[in-house]
Amino acid sequence: MKNPIAKYLMCAYAYYKQDDPLISDAEFDELAKWLLENYNQVDHPHKHLVTKSDLEAGTYLGEYPNMVIGAVKNYKKMQLNAN
């Protein structure tokens, strides 16, 4: 899986801060499960933001880097333009 930490943070931001999910709850739960199982092998500059406790709970209520916020905005903009 490419950039699972980025995907997790983007999806959490869209869900918890914008109330506009990028993926279904089931997909988010699967992503959290995958990350938890592969946590030690995942390398990402924002990994320190997502703890194993977050993944076990299937949530993230921490701070979101500006890069994540911008990525969600760009993703949604691309989705709008594609439709």
C-alpha cells in the first residue's frame, strides 16, 4: 500500500474535521487494521502522529499537518473536476 499514513490522516481529517468522508467507515477500519498489523514496517514523516492506540480505536483526533489539509482540499477539487 502506498502512503498508508497519509491516507489515514487524510481520511480522518475529511471525516472528523469536515464531516465529509473520503472512504466508507468499513474501508477506514480496514486501513486502521492494516496499519496496526504493519506499523513497524511503515515509514512516513508523519507516522509519529498516528499511534497504535489511535489505530486500535480506529480514530485520530490529533493535529493535522498543513500538508494533509492541503492534500484533502486538492483531492476533493480533483474529484469535483472529474465529475
